[in-house]
Amino acid sequence: MKITIASEGKYVSGHFGHCEGFTVYEVDGKQVKTKNFVENPGHKPGFLPVFLKDLGTDVIVAGGMGAMAQELFSENGIDVVVGAQGLCDDVVEQYIRGELESTGSVCREHAHEGHCND
């Protein structure tokens, strides 16, 4: 399983589309096997869900994400978890233990990171 976290440095990004990049964790059972960082190739409507599917992503985690992106991930068979915050390594461990739940929040403001509304 591959769990991808929208990242700003070591932290979960507040807005998926405008993140610095993606921390991709390959998980086997309850253990992280590999961890890689992939730079965000750019925010273009509809592009990132396909890009991350091509990386083998099974789950995408972010602080916030727009409704269209959430729909596109769902259409591509990728589970979406939004409302996450903190260190990426801690968040992936929470997911593996079954302790991370999506808040279902939807970003409505795409001009600037940090303006997401529930």
C-alpha cells in the first residue's frame, strides 16, 4: 500500500494543490518500508490525482482539499483523508494504526494556502 501525504517540509500541508510536494510511504502491513519525497509538478485542474495514481498512491492525506480533487481521487480509486495536521511521519503512523479519520472538510478558496473552510 502507498500512502501519500501532501507536504510542506516535514509537515502535512494545509492545502493539497499548493503543497511543496508529496511524501510517499510504502507500507507493508503495519510497517513503513520506504519513504520518498516527490516535488509537486504544479497545480493544474485534474492533473494531480492522475499524477499520484501513476505513482501507485492508494491513500492521499492532506490538511485541506477542494471538492473536485476529492471527487477525482475517488474516481481513480484513491481514498482521501483530509483534516490531517502535524508531522508527516506521525500522521502516517496514525493512519497505519487506524487512528486517523477524515474530517471531510472541503477547501473553497484556491487563491492562497491556509484559507480552507469546513
